[in-house]
Amino acid sequence: MNEKTDSWEEKARQYATEALPVGFSLFDFIVIHGKKGVRLQVFLDKTSSETGSPTIEECEQYAHVYHHMLGMVETMPDQYTVEVSSPGAERQLRLPDDLERFRKRPMKVRYLQDSGKSDTRILSFLERDGDLTRWKTADVKFNRNQGIIGKKKPPQTMELNLASIQQVHLHLDF
């Protein structure tokens, strides 16, 4: 990248944060350079909401304010689009902060076992003590259908070190 590109991208990211209304944070900001111009993808996290998901109207309001601010950047490319959305219903969580925030929701947890193999389970977060986390098997349809829990098989608890957790996503139970 050249200095001109760096400066408008930095300004676009700065304005993406400055345009945030109270109760929101910037979950992610992605710049995609294509043949037809530049696409700015902004993912909003509604920190004031239990689900973390902004409404369509809130995304539209933010996009309007943000687009206006981008108009003040002299070095912006001529062709650009702005896409504003939520991180998604099955968003990837940011560890360890999001664990407590979404503790009421089941989570799809990928972690390294002691053997070094990766495993994935649908769990409910219980608590954290330093780098140690406690979980129990989530009472969700997937776990019941797989025979992981049931009438004669109660939820199991387990402890995971934060360093062994590779990825955590919210889990929707249909």
C-alpha cells in the first residue's frame, strides 16, 4: 500500500469508531479492494443489548452518519460502498470478555484436548477463575439428539484452560 491509501483507510477506521452511537462498539472493520472500487464492511456490536445485535434501522442510521463522515476524507477513492451489519447470530466470541456477557447462551466451543487433538462441543459457560474456565454440556437439541445428554445422562461439567480454547461461537438451537 502507498501512503495515500494508508491515510484514507486509517481515517475511515477512525470515523467508523467515532460514528458509533452510545451502547455500540466496533466488532470488526474490513476493507476489500476490488476491480469496481473499495468495499468497507462495518460490523456493529450492540453492547447495550443481551443479544448484541443491532436492528436494521440502527444499522441504517449508523451507515448514514458514517457515510457523511467519509465525505470529509479528501483522499477517499471515488468508487466505494459501505456495508453495515451485525456480527451475526452465531458470532465468534472474543475471549475472555464475551464469555461472561453471553453466559446465558449456549456456545460452540472448539478446544485442544490433552492429547493435542481438537474437539468441538456445545457447552454452557459457568465461570472463570483466572485462566481456568468451567463449562457444562448445554441442554440443547443437538446434544439431546446426539445422545450426549438425556434422561439417564445428565449434563457433564468440564474445565478448560483459556489457552486450550481455539474458538467459541454462539450456538443457535433450532
